[in-house]
Amino acid sequence: MPDDPDAPSLDRMLDGVAPRLRALRTRRGLTLAELSEETGISASTLSRLESGGRRPTLDLLIRLAAVYRASLDDLVGAPQIADPRVHPKPFYRDGKAIIPLTRSNPDVHAFKMVLPGHPPEAPVEQRAHEGYDWIYVLSGRVRLALGDDEIVLDAGEAAEFDTRVPHGTASASLEPAEVLNLLSAQGERVHIRASR
């Protein structure tokens, strides 16, 4: 069977990886040193990958895709022929079930979060980091702590805030609550615990 002349060649696809990797890192606001720390790939190797001086191996692409939350197809620019639906894989952090709803948007990440029941008298843990956050309460009631202030959001209510302000969310009762969360790429990076 002859090759399809319209199909992108492997060489052309691999040549396009370098600018894609550089653009992803720039959009995420990462330095080569920070990316090296997150991936375990040396800064010099990352630099050569981004300049086109080194061809990426599968091992390197897998590690970069994990940090960027992108698919390998997105990194190499493979044509989109697959099902566009997102098949989320939940993970857990601080007792919260987090379900990613986006695959590879480098600027905004969407999540559904299930907040476990929380004693009303217990404080809401707060953190601060770069970025911007938006939440929408799907079910239940949610305590949103912003610095020294705290409000309760009911189902159907939304809030948006600068994540450099210490903030945290918890269910407002012993029952779980569900929220949609849109987080800028900078906001998804390492959280820094803030003192109250």
C-alpha cells in the first residue's frame, strides 16, 4: 500500500516539536531550571530539545507530557483524528477527589472537585500561589476562605479570585460538595502554604 502523500512525515512532525516545547514552557512561566527539577531532565538537554539540537526520545516526551498535562500527540503535532472527548482519570489531593476536564489546554485547566464533608467548626486550610481561579458550586454548600474573610457559596453560585491571596475551599457541612474549578496555568503550579 503506498504512503499517503498528505500524511505528515515523521521528520516534519519531529521538527515541529522544538517550538511547541518552547511555547508550552513559556506559557507555563517555567524556567529551564524549574522544568528540569519537575521532569528530572537536565537543563542542557531541555535547551537542546527546544532549539532543535536534539531529537526527542519517547522517554523525554513522556516526562514532558506529564508536566504539561498534554498528550504525546499534542507534543508532536499529530493530526487530530481521535475522539475529542476527555476521558478523565481522577486523582486525590488533601482528601479531595479531583477529576481533570481538560486534556492539553496550556492556558486554563478545568477540574471537577468533590470536597469531602468538613466539620463546620474546623478551619479551612489556605494556600497562596501565582494564578487566577474560578469556582462554580454544582451541589452542596462550600466555604471559601480568602485571607481573613470567609463566605459560603450555595449550589449555582460562582466566585473568582486572584490566587496570590491565601485561599481555600471546604464543604460547609459534614456532607460532600461538588465544584467546577477553572485554574490558570500558573495557578496549577506548586502551592505554597500560607500562614494564617
